[in-house]
Amino acid sequence: MPQENNDQAALLKEQLFHALDLMRSDVKAVSREQAHDRDLSSRRLSALETTAQDHETRLRDVHKGVTEFRFLVGLSGGSVILAVIALIKSFLS
């Protein structure tokens, strides 16, 4: 009878250790997945920030070109040639 109890205790011990190993493996897998998601989110955010900065720069450049165009048209008294030159200049810069 004592041998049977020892065998059952040993079997239970092995089962518990196996269950613990499985839980540790699951926790590691979740940690890796979380790290991957965090890295992916960080990269997406960085790409969005870069895109937003690019759009802001483009908008500022366009605004500057329009302002120069309006200024030159105002100075020329409506001269079509100066307006065309200003328009071409705004697209080239």
C-alpha cells in the first residue's frame, strides 16, 4: 500500500510539473505576441507621424506658393505674364 501511494504521489508530481511547464510556455508565447504587437504598433505610429509631417510640409509649401502668386498678381496690376511666371515658379520650388 505505501508503494502505491508513493507511485500516485510521483505521478501527481509529474503531472503538476508538466502542467506548470505548459503554463510557462503559454505565458512566454503571450509575452512574445505582446512584444510583437507593441513593435508593430510602434512602427505604424512612426509611419503615420512621418506621413503627417510630410503632409504638413507640403501644405506649407503650397501655401507659400499661393501667397507669392497672389502677391505678384497684386503688384502687377493683373498682368497675365507675371501671374504665369509666379505660377511656374511656385511649382518649381
